[in-house]
Amino acid sequence: MALLSTTLSYDDIGQADLVIEAVFEEMGVKEAVFKELDRVMKPGAILASNTSTLDVNQIASFTKRPQDVVGMHFFSPANVMKLLEVVRGKETAKDVMATVMTVAKKIRKTAVVSGVCDGFIGNRMLSQRQNPANQLLLAGATPAQIDKVHTDFGMPMGPIELVDTVGLDVAASVGKIMAEFHGQTLPDALQVMPGKRGKKDGEGLYKWVDGKALKPELPKNYTAPDDLQDRLVFALLNEAVSCLHQCVVTDAELLDAGVIFGTGFAPFRGGPIEYIKAIGRDAALNTLKSLESKYGARFAPKAGWDEL
């Protein structure tokens, strides 16, 4: 902490080589910040955004130096999570990309380059896992039941504990953006605790004490409904296939690495594409089609399955 110095004036950071913006996920706020950064930063400085969902190209357009603008999305909590999504805008210069990738290595992050799309890699996957989780909440499943099928699958944390950790206010804001991207209606489950924001307030979908969620113990004889895990996992697999098909990342191994290090996807399963290969593409596709017949178009196979 002694290495840090603080300021409330943009002018004090003008000689920095790299600046990373980490303000709230609202484009108007980003615009105000980047116009100021464009004014004060020296020529050649890299202007990076920690945005998790917003359009890096639009953010770059707020400056007179779009070639120097790049996304550097650190996953929360940033001191723990290994993934750094490096988002390349349409005008991001090659030397900027090379520098940011070098910085990522120096600070011991696993950097994965993503193209510009809503949610990039990690949040794009998580949004498709979160929506069925929200639907299950509204249908009467408890947060502990939903989270347990994730930890049973090998995830370090379930989707309900995750949104409480990130903050229900932030999760609702990001969820709205992602729902629009996917052409879906965001279930209102994130609003069931009006005025509560999760871990940072001590209460959300769970109560929090000393930084830990208080989870009611499930009955010893509790078994999850047969397809509860599939509804959550296969929504994510489907989006991974779509992400690869759209060339948001350059290959399946990078996609798998991004999802493991950014979302906590069970590492021993190798990532979503590797997991599909392990269980067999046709078997995975049949499961998805079965979910579609039961629960609707939300589970319709996306473009890209034929290419696997």
C-alpha cells in the first residue's frame, strides 16, 4: 500500500504511461472520464477501460486518440482472479496490445484477447448461466439449492453467491445490458431485496457475516431435480459455442482458459469446449434440445455447434 499515491485531480496523472479507468458501468460516466483523460494524458499514453460489458469502440470515440484505447477488464476480486480480458478495439494499435500483454505478464495475470462484444468472454458466459438461475429463484428454488449444483459440478462459487459478492446493484445493471444483447427479458429475481446490495451491505439474497454468506444447510436427503444442473451448465456451454463461432476469441483453448480463469468454471473439466468434447458433441446437443423442448427458446442451440 505504501507504493500507492492518491489524488483527486486528473492533472496529477498526466505523465503516466498507462491509466486504467474503473468507474461505474454507465456510458455517460465513461464518456466524462475519457474526455478528461484525453485532455490531460501525455501523447502515447495508453488509456484503458476496466469495463466488463460496454462497447470499447464507443469509449474510444470519446477521445482524439482511439488507437491508444484498449479494454483491460480485471475480474472481481481483482487481487485474486487470474483472468485479465484484453479487449482490442477496431483502432487499437499493435504496440498498445503488445504493451498491455507485457504488463499483464508482469502482474501475473492470465491475459486473453477478446474482440468487442457485449460482455466479452466472461460476462457473456455468466449472463447465460445467471438467467436460468434467476428463473429458478422465481420458481421457488432456494439460493442454496442453486449454488449447490454448481459447487457439486466443480465451480468454486454458485451464481447466487456470485451476484451477492459482486453486488446486486452492479449485477442488475450488467444483467440489463446483457439481456438486451441476447434479446431476452431479464427476470426480476435480482430485485427481490429492494435496497439491499449483497455482501457490501451485509444482506442480499444471503445474509453476510464477517465476509461470509450464511447458507442454510440443505436436508441430508436432499437431491436436486434431475435437470437443475443441466439448466445452469448447458446455458453456459451454448453461449461458449456461440462466442467461438463469432470469433470473439481466436481459438477454443483461449476461450476455455478465459472461462476457467474468469468465471471459475471447474478447471478439471477443461473449460466449456473441452467439456463438450469430453461428453460428446451430439450428446451435449441432444441435452440442449431436450431443455429447449421443456423450457423454451432460451435453450435453442446457437450457431456454431456444427463447426465443433
